[in-house]
Amino acid sequence: MTDKNARIELRVTQSEKKKIARLAESCGLSQSEYIRQRTLGYAPRTVLPDVFFDFYQTLCRLCDEVADKVTPDTERKLLEVVDEIQQRLLLPEKSTTTQIHKEMMTWQPQASGPSKDG
């Protein structure tokens, strides 16, 4: 098990904190894990409803059942669909270095300094 004892503190506005909390919850992650994944280039996925997982398991079982009853081409297409579902909907997406660079170049930091409130 990885020993996570290094700490990073981050200050955000109240609205940013609420948004981070909503996004983390929608992905089924703690705020710390959500921020960790985002900073490491991953785009966590929203947690899908249980019915989706039931459908996915049924599709996988169907592929197993028909494996020797369909043409190799049909079996290949079925497996491609299962793989595509897994890649697009189940596994977290990792940004490429080009995407990360583009995000960094277009990011606009908020002006720092004393607030207008005093």
C-alpha cells in the first residue's frame, strides 16, 4: 500500500469548492482523489447507474455464449463493441501531453492581490 503522507494545501473560492465537491461526488471519489486524478492528467468519469453495469455484464455474457455460433468477423465486432464501451465509459481517460499543454496555455489565472472587499 502506498504511504500517502505528503500534503498539499490549496485555496479556492467557496463556489469553486462547491463545484469540486459536486464533480468529485458525481465520480464517486473523495475531493482529494478527484483533484489528484485531475492534476495527474486523468479525467475521472461520472459514476454510471447500476442498470448500465447490468447491461454491460449481460453483453459480455452474450459474447461468451455466441462465441462459437457466429462468424469470426461478427465475434470480432462484438468484442470491439465491448472494448469500446469499456474504454469510453468505464476507464478513466488520461489526457495527452498535447492536451495538457493546450489547457495550460489557455488557462487564465485570477488576478491576485487584495480583494475589492477590503
